[in-house]
Amino acid sequence: MQSRCCATIRARANTRSSTPSTSRWSRTRSRSAPDLSGGGGRPAAFLFPQGNRSMDPVSATDRYLATIPAARAALATAYTQGGHWLVLWGWLFSVLVPILILRTGLMRRIAAKVAGEKDRKNRAVFAVAVTFFLLHWLLLLPWDAYADWWRERSYGITSIAGGAWFAQSLISAIFSAISGGVFLVLLYLLIRRTGRHWWLWGTGISAVALFGAIVLQPLLLGPVFQKFTPLPQGPVRETVVAIAHETGTAADQIVIAHGRDGPSYTARVDGLGSFARIVLGEGLVATPVDTAALRAVVAHEIGHYKHQHLLWLTLFMTVLVAVALLAIDRLFTNVARLLGAGDTRIADPAALPVLAVIFATFVFVTTPLINTALRSVELDADRYGLDHAREPDGAARALLKTVDYRAPSPGRIEEILFYEHPSIRHRIENAVAWKAEHPAAAPATAR
Ligand SMILES: [Zn+2]
């Protein structure tokens, strides 16, 4: 995904697939972040003193946020709030496109032709599914090109060329069509064989599919889109190895990603256990490196890894999928009639667009719930990062660099509905509060 964070975990309503990179700390434009280095290349904690129990997190955070230039903050707000509307439009298109495909009757013709007289049901499902996914991608392409590429480029979030973006989109679409086709062959098999409890069995294979999409796909597809290299010798490597050592993490699991977006301030965790990869963006390790911020970000990512957040999110998404499949089971007949599919049965692959409409709507309605799960693991990783890196100022500076793609001070409701990470204000307040609670914890970079 490359959408930009744990959001990539969400089971997307539409079929466009992207590498579900997870837990991305941040991403910034190439524009320089506010200078909080304090000069001399040494980050200074000048905004609030260490271990001052009387300091007020809100006013200390205000002072941090006041360093963001007004024009930059305004642009970030425009980008963020415009992005909220994209959720609504995205759902609308993810409903309209399947309806359009349903109305053409193409799915019914393909199902009948492939099944033939020998009634080859599995082949029919696969043919219908692959055609549906590819058509869905093609019809949504103008919208995706606007939302995922043109808009991101116009706000300076990405610098990827149109041709490269299209190639990645196409590769993802083909991967999704084939893997989605295989999944649906199994799902329809269960629908035909297991009777009214098919949705429960379907949840079982969905858990396996989600595990593949969230945990394995980034490891398999990641190298197609990005080049990974080990950390070169030097101060960055020393910093990363030190924090890895302090947390008992293998430093060779930490790599630098090159490509796609060019220099960027990002980090994420791909995979699980000994197969996991902590991926640092080029911007994070570009010189001059803010060592305290780097420690804070790496410790946050190690927190995701140590606390098995990918696994917990996979379990959470599995529960949501169970509810989604139950909703499909209960609503199918009425929605099919509503969409003009007549008295069709749920086991008929030609009615796949009806399932897609219900599923897309379910994902849309549960977006705040999914975002809340994502925010809660981010808060947990923040806490782990603060406890282990002991760099609240570094964490705050790193957060300020993420301001371009997410307005820092949303309203409470706005944050609950739309934010996949807690707001920058919220996270800096936590860092300040941590600092006040740990008067003896001198930052490691100050020793
Ligand atoms: Zn994170």
C-alpha cells in the first residue's frame, strides 16, 4: 500500500491492491521540516526541560506546533480534510462500479460459458472473479489515478512518475485478480457445500487470506516496488544497532528502502517473527541525521514488531470479516433485488458484484472502528518507543516532520472518524507527559 501507514492493513472496499506495508511512522515531502535541531547538528530539548513535573503537556505541545509555518499547516489541513471526502467518494465509486458491471450481464455470460454443459463450477467462479477484479480496476483507474497519484503529486507527497505509478497499479491489479480469484473459488465452494453456516467457514479461509495479505504480501511484493539495502557502516548504523541491541532485536532485520517516492521520512514493519523486516525510508537516514529522532522512530517500529501488532490486527480484521460475511449472508437477497439482479442465489458467481457492494459498504461503515484499532496499536508502539529510546524530544521532532500529510490538531470526532494514527498533537502531548513522568530518564543521546 502504498497508502501511507497501517491504513494499508484495512481490507479495502475496492479491489485495488497494494502492498500492505504497515505501521508507517511518517512520510514527508521533500520540503524541509521546521528546524528544531538547535544548531550545531545536536538536537536540543529547548522547548521543555527534562523532568519538570510541573510542565503542562498542552502548552508545551502548543510551543512545538507553533514552529510549523502557517502556510505549511494550512496546506496540510487542506490535504487532510480533502482526504476525508475521498473516503466518501471512494465508497461511492466502489458501489457504482460493481452495479455497472452487474447491469452489463457480462458476469452471467462468462459464468454460463465457462461452466458449460459439464457444470465446471470452480472454473466458472475463477473466470468471473478474475474478470470482475480486472474490470473493477480498469473502471476505477481514473479515480485511482486522481486520488492515489495526481492529488498526492500535486500536494508534493509523492514524486513518482505517472508511468511508474500505472505499472505498479497494474502489477497489483493482476496479483489481486489471481489471488482474489483463488480465494473466491474456495469461498464459493464453501457456500455450496456448508449450507447456512458458510460464513463461519468463510471466516476461516479469510483468516488465512488476511494473514497472507497483511503479513506475507509485503515480503513478497515489497521487493517488486522498492529496493532494500542493509544499513551502511556509519553513525546511522551505529544508532540503529544500539537501539536494536537495547531492545533485543536483530539489527540485520533493519533495512533501508529505496524507490517509489524518493527521499522520504518513513519507517514500517513488514512480516512477522524472524521473517520480519523493519524498513527505514531514505529520508529518515539522510544526513544530517537527527539521532534522537531516529532512535525514537526505530524504537516505535520495534514496538510494533515486539508487540506483534500485525498479528493482533490480523485477528481484529478476521472478526470484522466474520461480521461482513454474516451481513452478506443476511442481506444478499434483498440487495440483489434492489440492484436489479432478480431472484438470484448467493452461490451464483454471476452475482459476485452484489457481494462486492455489500462488502464495500460494510468497510465504509466500519472505517472509524478500523481506524480506532490502528490508532490504539500506534499509541502502544509510541509508548514502547518512549520507554526504550527515552527520546521524547526526538519523538516530537520526528512527528513534526509528518505534518505535511496529516493536519496536526484535528477535532476529537475528526480524529476518531478519519485518523489512522493518533494526531500529532495527541502524540506529542504523550511524549511531553512521558518526559514529565520520567525525570531520571535522560535521553540516551545526551549521555
Ligand atoms: Zn507505527
